[in-house]
Amino acid sequence: MSNRLFQSVIHQMKEAIERTIGVVDETGTIISCSELGKIGELQGTAVAEVMQSSDVKVLGGCTYKPFGAHMHPEYAVFVEGTDESALHYAEVIAVALASIKQYYDEKFDRGNFIKNVILDNILPGDIYLKARELRFNNDATRVVLLIRIPQHNDVSVFDVVQNLFPDKTKDFVINVNETDIALVKEVRSNTETKDLEKLARSIADSLSTEFYTHALVGIGTTVSGIRDLARSFKEAQVALEVGKVFDTEKTIVSYDNLGIARLIYQLPTTLCQMFLNEVFKRGSIDSLDQETLFTIQKFFENNLNVSETSRKLFVHRNTLVYRLEKIKKLTGLDLREFDDAIVFKVALMVKKYLDANPVKF
């Protein structure tokens, strides 16, 4: 990274200085130069000794100025000539390159730091030390959005998301794995879930309309402090997994809006199976055909209203009553009774959860 970065600056300064200028590393090898043919040449051990101090050195017809770490510089600028102008050029270029290198190193280190935080790859006690070292704002409110690309495509989603959030000092885009990209977004302290969902929708829509890429977005809760970012990330993962089980048609899933599905997801599968065995002791849920299950779904959607449900299903009211009686006979639960309806609704969700066998975090 440093080689390309230095070469870009050297190339831009080439016309203004009108001398051969470049950068050598600790071994004395030229890594950037206004004369491209010199890149890769070894200047010898004498040049490597220039790195032993931060003072300007004159050697072999060139003026050298080390830069990088204060105690032990990693690089040195060289300018053709040994006159006073060469000295000034070397000092100016060294300051410019040192500043640019520090900025890019901080950005790179911050990205790695955030990745280690959300993946729990850093000790809690080291988080604040590293944050202070990187001058990272610990008091800001942030949230993690997890963008998942279910199907492989040739679009670099990582680059697209980075372009959508160009402020690299506040927002961090992190490659988690081949399908997941995490966006750590700084937000206002009073940001509501609906605002986050609107943001997630804009990301999904951009990927869909401009790049024909289908994306799912899980939203964690907002947190204050760097340490809690790992929790927000896990919540975004849970949101996607729960959504995959209970809301397959949703592309934006917020942890705050999971409702009872989140509770079911956190239950042991053995307990869930015991619950199903108790609820359907008079008959198995598997004995209900698709038409009956569809009727139950519509009945719930219409708030247990027989007349409204029969109208939506385009069936006679007596036909619907007959189907509900049939369900009562098979399961022992009368869906017209609120308590029985609640038990049946939860039981359906539990069965769906067991059938899906989702990944736990």
C-alpha cells in the first residue's frame, strides 16, 4: 500500500521539482521514484544507515531525509543534488509523505480494529487502549448493519457500500466473509428504528436497481461505546437468521422488531419439541393440509374475525366455521377462543423454527 501511495505523490511532484526524487525503505531499496526505471534498485548498505537517525544526510550526490516512526524511521526521501534547494525539497517531501502515510495507516488500522471488536477478537481490556491510541471516538453512538448477499455475483458489494458511505472517519465497511458485509455506522443518539430501516432500505435498493444484486440487511440496536459494537453485530446476525425462519419475504429485518420470534429462537430445541408434543397431543399438526394451514393464516391475519376471513377467502361463513371445527377436532384447540389462538400461533412458529434448524450465535 505504501509503495503505491508514495509513487502517486512522487509522480505529482515530479514536474514541480524537476529533479530525480524518490523513496527508499529500510534495506536501501528504491520503492518509489520519479524515474520508474530506478524502482527496485538497491542503493547499498550506506543508504540503509541513513535510517539510523532523523537527520538529513548527503550521500552519493543525493540528499536524504528519513521519515516514519520517530524513534526508528522506516523510509527516507532522496532528492538529486546536495545544494540547499535539495535540502528544502527533501524536508518538504518527507513532511508530506509522513502525513499521508499516518492518515492511511490510521484508516487501515481503525478498520482492522473495528473488525476485531465486532468479531470479539480483542480482549475487553485492550479495546480502550487501542481506541485511545488510534484517537477513536469512544462516546459516539453507532449501529451495525449486516448486509448479506445470498447468491454469488460479480459485483464488488464491498466497494459499492464503501462508495455509499465515503466518510471513512465515522463509518466503517468490513468484509466479514464471502456473503456478509458489516457496516458500522455512526448515528445520532436519538435515531429510531424506522430511520435505520430507511437507511437499510436505501442500501438494498441501490444494490438492486443499479447492480441487480439481491441483498438482505439485518439491523442491530444502537450502542454507545466501542465495546458494545460486538453485541450490535450479533443482534444483526440474529435478525437475519430469525428473518430467514419466520419472515422469508422480508429483506430488511430489525432486531428491535423481531417480537416473539426472537424468544422462540433463543429456546433450546428439546424444549420446543416438548411444547409441540403437549400442544398437539390430540392430533399431529402434520395432519393439517395446506388449505387448512392457509385458512388458519388468514384467520390470524384478520384478527380472528370469522366474517372478514370468509370474505377474504371468498368462501361462505359456514364453510369457514366447518374448517375451524375440523381444526378443533384434530388439535383440541378452538381458534375462535383467544387463548387457544395464541397457543396455536406460537406452536406454528415453533414448528417452523424446528423445521428450519437455524444457525445459533
